[in-house]
Amino acid sequence: MADKPTTVEAYLAAFPSDVREVLDEIRRTIQTALPDASQAISYGIPTFKLHGRNIVHFAGWQHHISLYPIPDGDPALERELEPYRAGKGTLRFRLGEPVPYDLIARIATALAEQR
């Protein structure tokens, strides 16, 4: 993406249709989990905010989709997230593999509860 997007729609529009479908579904999943959240671009990627605070970010890449940050404090959830960990605060979902949308909804909810 040569130009930095200023809206979530512009960010998503920059991706090929197959990747955009996954990003759109992640967006819908988080919106359903956090119906009072607003959406913005923060750190150059789509971000959901509650009460002015960043809650969860997601980003498209060439071979995967990332979700930031990782919630903590729930050992059962942390075990479920382990296969997707790609760094201290990053989850990575490989393109071409099933995306655990229900898990993403639980992550968003957990993050909102931690803020």
C-alpha cells in the first residue's frame, strides 16, 4: 500500500478480494462482539476503540492476518491462542487456513474487559 489509508474502508479496499473477504469477516466478527466500539485507523491498521481507548487491531499481510494485542489472565484462552502466537503481543492467522472467527470474538471481548 503506497498511500497510508485514513479509513478502515480504504485499508480493506487495498487488498485482493480473497484477503479482503477474510478481513471483512474479522471486522464483522469484532463489531458483533463489541457493538459499542468505534472503528478507526491507528498505527496504520484497523482498530476498534471503546471509550477512546484502543481495544484490538487487525492487519492484512501477504501470507497471514494479524491480530493485536493478546489478552492475558485466562489460562484456558491462552492455551487456545498458543498455535496462533507470533510474538509477544501478536496472533497470526495464515491465509488459506480456516480462521477461528469465534475465537477472535472471544479475544475482542476479553480485551475489552481488560481495558
